[in-house]
Amino acid sequence: MKIGSKTIEIYKAECADAPLVILNEYMPGNGEIYRKCRELGCPDFTLAEITGLAWNDDLSPWESPAIGAEDMPFGGKADAYLELLLGQILPAVIGEIGGEPKAVLLAGYSLAGLFALYAATKCDRFQAVASCSGSMWYPRFKEYILSCNAAKLPRVIYLSLGDREARTKNEILRTVENRTREIAEYLGENGIDTVFELNKGNHFQQGALRTAKGIRWILDKLM
């Protein structure tokens, strides 16, 4: 399925009303994450994997400079993408499934993990969020979350990182673990069922498995 520049691959559950997980991905994964979820024993769910994103623009909440000399700046177009996701992509996916899912969950890795948590502050459509190796280093994002009304956030939120992600010379990226921990602490203190999981390795290791672990955790909490 294509909507504008976005491509959506749907991996259907056995039951049309099973939970639906929306996953924003950097590039097509050929079903790897769905297979990993099944290997981990996830309950029945439908996965809608969205690619074709303008990564640094669609998933960033506000404009921010590049974090390195060879990197691209961030366009801050997450609100516009969320409008497309809620207004066109999600209805099209549900129509393709042929039933109303019991719950709609949002997941993502890296900047898509940041977007998942940000999107949950902007709408009430998602019952749970999995931010896997999320880019919580993003400038002013921790402060933004800590200023949000936690009562309006989903009741189930998963956060993770690799245990070497903060071991970098980049001063901005170096903040990621402390900022993620502070966010997790704030969410937990405000009654949200939150976990912060450290995986072995840096940001670029076992992304599919880490994402599947996050999806399983939020599914288990909702079933």
C-alpha cells in the first residue's frame, strides 16, 4: 500500500480485531521485525510497517541543527507527519485489516522511537508506546516531556537503549542515557507503567531484535 511517498507493509494477525502496531522504519525490513516478534512469542497482532519517510524531517518535533559535520539538520515536521498518519494512513490500514483493532500501539527505533513518544503527547489514539533506542538526546526533548501532563499519556510506555550508546565523543549524543533515565523516572512517578531496558551494544546493533522486544513488552502489558 502506498500513500503519498509512504509505503505501508501490513502483516496481518489471525483475528481482525487483534492489536495493531504501527511501526515507522528507516528502510524496508522484509518482515524481519515481525518474524522476530513471533520468535519471541508475541501474542497475535497486526504489524503495519511504514517506510519512505523523510527521516530527519518527518520524525523530528521541531527544527534543530545537524549534530555532526556530515549529518543533516532536522526539519521539525513531526506534527505534519502525525496528521497524515492519523488522517490517512491509519484509516487505510484499518480498512485493509477488515476489523477494528482492540488497541493501536506505536513503535519505532532511533528517531522513530523519539517520534513515538512525541506523538503520544499530541493525541490519544495510541494505547501504548515502544521507543526502542529512542533519540532522547534530541535538544529540549527531555524538558518537553517533563513539562507534559502525564495524565494524558498512554498508560504503557517502553524505553530502551544500548549500554554503549552514550559512549561517544559527540556531546549531544552522550546525553542519551541520562535523559532517557530521567524521562523513564518521570513517567513512572506519574503512574505510567514504564520500563527502561538496557541492551548490550551500541546504537547500531540488533535493531530488529530490540524493536521486537519492545513490541512484545507493550503487547504483553495490554493483553
